[in-house]
Amino acid sequence: MLYPKYRTNRPILKVLSDDILIISAIGSNGNIKQWLLWTINHFSCVFIITNRLLLKSGTMFVNCSGVHALVFNLTFPSDAEHLDLSQNNLYSIPWKSISSLWKLQVLLLSSNSIHKVGEKTFISLDRLHKLDIGRNDISFLGNSFSVGLISLHELILAYNKLQELQYKSFKYFENLQKLNLQNNNISSIEMGTFRSLTRLRQLYLQNNCLHALPNRLFSMLQHLEILNLEDNPWFCDCDLQRVFAKLHSVRRLILDDYYNMTCMEPHLLRNLPLSAVDTELCIAETATVLVITFTVFVTVVAHFKDYSFQGFVVVLANDGEWMVGRDKIDLLKKLVFFLQ
């Protein structure tokens, strides 16, 4: 049960029924505070009407955190704006109980055992600003996950079991500003996943299983200010260097904990800071490509003979026969002589 931290005068108790009790008291600032205690099936929820600092007058808070009970059949006040269902025994989202809460702005579902988000679960919550479903067992987000959440500013999916991210799951998050995906099992992000998140300012992807990033993955995030990619098993190559080079070129963007990021592969770079090798990755790759190209070309033209055939020269090489115009044969001979 939650009780006010500020000093109050003598409380006034009013019993409405066997299950509903109203406690009224005058706070230290002279305002009347009311707590509606609703006891159902041996557990209590606290409904708080307050006009405290940073909260609008008349805001309805519904706190059912930690009651350790199934709340699928619970009917909440239709004008509730803040609903806390964290730390319970929920295995799925009680969509029937929340579908009529059209004024809801904050929904907290963290620290449950939710493993699945149903189709269009949040379709009626178009005023929701914050959604916290972190610390659950969610491994997949459906294509309709974002449907209805057009006003969402903050989404917390941290500490779940997500393995991949797809564009359709984030399609309608045009107003999202903070996305927390840390501590999942994400190893794959579909190209264009963040395409609709044009107002995103903070993105947290640390402590996942990412080893590579698609080029231009973050190109549509024009307002991004904080990006955390620490503690992922990075494969440090030229492609990864190109991605981070573009991120570094964005002046306002802070790559949070970038200097703590390390390489997992290739083996020669294991545990080395990415910041210490990133500028060398493309140089090393270019040198390797040149060596391979030179070796292959020499091998192909090593067996060189020519025969006249209607104005062309037949070049016998290890991989077959080439036909080269007679006017080009002298140039080809000079090139082969140089390579050998």
C-alpha cells in the first residue's frame, strides 16, 4: 500500500461499500487529497487524485504494482491517465482491461512474465506517452505492435528476449523520442527498421548480440542525440568502420561509451578497443583486396599462347579460352610481362 510522504491533518474515512473506502485529508499546502482504496480478491489498488508539482490537477493514478494477482477481470476508472501494473504475475498484456482507457498517458508493465504482445494490443491508446514493458520475456514484436501508439514518446523494451528488429513493428512511432532496447538478444536489425522514427532523440542498444550494422541504418534519425552500442560482440571490419565514420560526422550526436566498445572478431583484434583500430580497418581491407586481385590475375594469364583466327587472337588461360582483338594483343602481352 502507498501512503503520502507529506504531512496531513486528521484523515476522514468514508466507507462506500464493503470493497471501497475513501480516505480524505488536508495536506500541508492546504489542498484536499483523496485516496480511493479498492480491495478485490484479497489485494488492493490505490487510486490517487492529486495536483502535486509536475502533475496536472485531477490526474488519476492507478497503482496496482506488486499486488501479485491476475488483473484480467479488473475494471479500471475510465478517466485513468497513469496505470502501474508492474511487478505482478502477468503472462500477457490485459488488453481487455486497458482497451477502454482512452485517456491513458502512462502504462507500466515492467517486471512481469509477459512473453507475447497480441495483435493490435494498444490500438485504442492513441494518447499514450510512455510505455514500459521492460524486464519481461518478450522474444518477438508483431507487425501491428505500434498500431495506435501515434503519440508515444518513450518506449522501454529493455531486459527482454528480443532477437531481431523489423520495420513493421516500429512503423507508426512517428513521435517516439526515446527507445530503450538494451539487454536483449538482438543479433539482427532489418534495414529501414528505424525509418519512421524521425523524431527519435535517444536510442539504447547496449548489451545485445549485434556483430554488424547495415549501412545507413540510422540515416533517417535526423534528431538523434544519444546512441549507445556498447557491449556487443562486434566484427570489426571496413563495413563497420564506415557506419561509425558516418555517426561520428553528426555533430550533435553523442556515441555513449564509444571508447569502451571492443572487437570480438576477427581473432587478431579480439578485446581491442574499436576506437583504436577503426581508422585502420578499411586500409587493411584495401591492401588485402589488391594482393588477392594481383595473385588471381597472374594465375589466370600464366599459360599464354595466341593463334590467328579471323582477326582475333585466342588466349589460352587456366580458366578457359579468351578471344582478344589483334589490335589489343600487344597491350595485353606488355601487361602480362609487367605482372610476371
